[in-house]
Amino acid sequence: MALDKPYQDIPGTTIFDADMARQGFHLNQFCMSLMKAENRERFKADQRAYLDEWPMTEDQKLAVLARDYNRMMSLGGNIYFLAKIFSSDGLSFQHAAATMTGMSQPEYAQMMLDGGRSPEGNMYK
């Protein structure tokens, strides 16, 4: 029996729940592996070969290679695990968040300093 998920009605928001955790388990475990320097080096040396060691879906692997964080999140990636990828790339959380919004890092920073996005019209489908 599927659970009712009223929170799925929030536009532009991916909720990381138990179903997403199951879907993204191997993607998130890959991300956690990047906490070890030797794994980061192996990943940087041949990203595809390193990804192929993990039982992720092809879509998950392609999203990692493209550094498409929105896609990774839609495939079960948790942003706090995904942070290991952009940190391994030498990027800040702010830079990664900017790419997820389609803004430049300075535009994103200014938007946040100005109070963030307006909730007007963004509450429900």
C-alpha cells in the first residue's frame, strides 16, 4: 500500500523520504566514498571506471558525470551526500546551489542576501 505524500505538491522541491533513500542508496554511498583521499584520486583519474564499480543506475552515473545535481536529487541523491562530489571538485555549496537554480554564483549570492526567492505562486501546483 503506497503512502499518501501530500508534500509531493510543492513545485521545484524534491523531498528526500524513505522511498528516495532506497532509490539513491548506491549513489549516496558512492558520494560518501569520496570522503577518503584515495577514493577521490581514483575518481578524478577515471570517473567512469570508478562509477562503474558502484551498482548505480546508468541515469545516476550520467547525472554524476554531467554534475547535474538536480537530476541526481531526482534519482535519490541527498544534497548532503552530493556535497562530497562538489567538494571533491573544489566547489562551494553556494556555487553548487547556484548551478541548481540556473544562476551564476554572484546572482545566487545576491538573491539570498536579498531574502531568497519569493514564495508568491510557489506554494502548490
